[in-house]
Amino acid sequence: MCLELALEGERLCKAGDCRAGVAFFPGRHPSRHRRSENAERHLQPAGQRLFLFGRLRKSHAISQARPHVGAVSNKFFQFSKNNRRISQVMLDSFQNFERPLVFRTMGDKLGEAKSSGNLGNTLKVMGKFDEAMICCKRHLEISRELNDKLSEGRALYNLGNVYHAKGKHIGRVGQQDPGEFPDDVRECLQQAVFYYEENLKLMRDLNDTAAQGRACGNLGNTYYLLGDFERAIQYHHERLKIAREFGDKAAERRAYSNLGNSHIFLGEFEKAAEHYKRTLVLAQELGDKAIEAQACYSLGNTYTLLRDYPMAIDYHLRHLQFAQTLMDKVGEGRACWSLGNAYSAMGNHEKALHFANMHLDISKEIGDNVGQATAQMNISDLRKVLGLPEGDLSPDSIKLVNTYSTQPSPALHRYRVRRESMKHLDIIKVGAWFTSFSIVVACTCTYFVL
């Protein structure tokens, strides 16, 4: 009876009739009054915890609901009058925080396990990784206590996702290449590998092929970030095989793209190009213009590394067209920068100057100081090569160029390919070129359990 009432209240809230839905929540319905007395003491701490997560409005609503267990004040739902989606997000977040406490009070171990997992996933999305780990580990502990293998598999997978997400989050700060992350990032990624491999073993025992595919994709991505590209390729091939078996073209496309990325770091550019071409074909079949653009960008960079500049230019022009169609100014700037590099390498400095000027204009438009400084330096070099006057730089432009030329950063390094490639193409930092745009995350679906 309790569950039916709660589900009916949830259904009404999702439909937008929040006032009616609240009446069905625990404590607001007469049949729940006795259980309400046991659970109500847990609600005020729940409100305090939500306050710590910056959810002041929800914190107030839950704390004020103490006399009526599970009730949510009308203020909590007033957003639904204007935006049902906001109401839905707030409702889901509230229920995720509330449910583990309620199930624990009721002595429902399975319910507590599932709700702990859901809460962990919510915390992960919020960037509260350490708290998410605690909840997911509680999910794992209860699942093993109950000998529930399916639930254990979900907990292992979600724990892998939390560590993977935390590692990527920390690693974004320095913009290092795969395999060059600091120890704290590597520790997170190694923990992710541990839980993904445990999940994979269990899914093989349970003969769950689809889940094996997800685990292989994530293991491939994690080993890629750790710099173990051979093992990454091994898992991405296994992911590709399973995706084909299920006719999952989206997963197949991701696997091909990730294989291309791994081969790039091994210096196997021909193999990378073949995988990126398959990515492009599948993106066209799926009608995904953004992925088509990404594949063209990756192919343009790969053919530049192969010194096949006409092919590189062809793919970068296609990427530029996609970026303009999709109104992707960042992508448009990268395309112009890459085209300038390719034309300069071919000795067509006039075309290179044209795209360097476009890169400068776009960088100014989007407020990209690094791109602006790089474009200014490229324009200066090209004008010297062409025997043209330097041109007048504004004081701000001079300051930018001086700042980024005397204090190079990882962000600037990936932009300065043209200046270095004119001297020696081999010193191009391949990783920064590709990781800035073309890494495709394998299917990292999160297990939310109802």
C-alpha cells in the first residue's frame, strides 16, 4: 500500500499536478501516519545534507516537512507552474536523497541498495565524487550481503564510472596528454579499471553480453587515459565486436573513433585514418552532423601527420562547412587554424594568411585569448614570409602576444603547430591536437534502478 501511494504521488508530480501529488507522499496520506512517526526524524538531517550541496530551496522544503513525513512544501513545486522540466529535476533529486533513509527505516535492504546506487549516481552528476563513492560502495556492500549478482554488477559498474569521472575531472585542469597525468588522477583511473574489470568478470559469469560491451568500452577509454594504448585497442576491438553483434551502430561508431585515437598515439596513422573513415560512414548513416564534423576534423589532422596535405585540406574544409552549419564557433576557429597549418606546409602562404585572419576574427568573437595570440603570431610570421608589412597591432594584441609567447602554456602549445611544423613536423604534440576535440567517450550509461 505504501509503495502504491508513493508511486501515484510521483506520477501526479511528473504530470505537473504537484499539489495533488504531494498529498500521496509519505505522511500526507492517513494510511502512512504510523510509519511517518518512525521516519520523520530522518527528514531534517536530509534537509541539512541538501543544504551542504547548495540546494537551499530543497533544504528548506524538506526541513519544514518534518511534521509531515515525506511531504514537500508547495514552494518546492511552484517551479512547475512555469517550467515542468525544472520541477521534474527537483522532484527526482529530492526522491534520490530521501529514499535510502526511508528504506533503511523500513528495513528494506534491497530498496536501500537500489536507492543508494541512485543517490550515488546523482551525486556523481553533481560533481560530489567522494560522497558518490560512499553511496555506491554501500550499494555494493548490501548487494553482496543479499547475494544479488545483478545488483552487484550495477554497483561495480557505477563505482567504475564515479572513479572514471573523478579522474577525468581532475585531469582536465592541466590538459595533459593520456599517460601523462599526475598521480592523483592515475590513482582514480586505476580504481576505475579495477571496478570495471570486476564488473566485466561478473557479466561474463552471468552471460550478459550487452553489459560486457559497456564494460569493454569503458575499460578501453580508461586504459587510453592511462597511456596503455595497446590494451585500450584490445578492449575497443572487443567492444566493436559486441556492438556489431547487437547491430548497435552508435556503439560501433564510438568504438571505431576510439580505436582511431589509440592508433594515433602509437604512431599508426594509416590505421587511425581507416578507423576514422568508418566513423564518418557510420555518422552519416546515423544522421549525426556533429559526429561527421568531428570525424572530418580527426581525418584532417591524421592526413596532416601523414603529410598528405591535399587530403588534410579537403577534410578540414568539410569540417569548416559543418561547423558553420552547426553554428559552432569553436569548431570553426579550429578548422581555420588547421587549414592555415596545412596551406602553410604546402607553401601556399596566401591561403594560410587568409585562414589565419579568419582564426583571429573568430578568436576575438568568442573571447579566446590563447587563440587570438596564436593567430597574431601566425599572421606576423606569414606576412614576413610574403614580404608584407607587419601591420599595426593594438596595445591589447601586443600584450596578448607577449604574454603567451613568453609564458607558454599547455593550451597554447596545441595551437602553435604551424610555427613549429614549418621547422620540423615531427615535434608536433600529437596528443594535444587530438584530445582537444576528437576523444569519444564510450557508452558510460549509468544504472539508475527503479
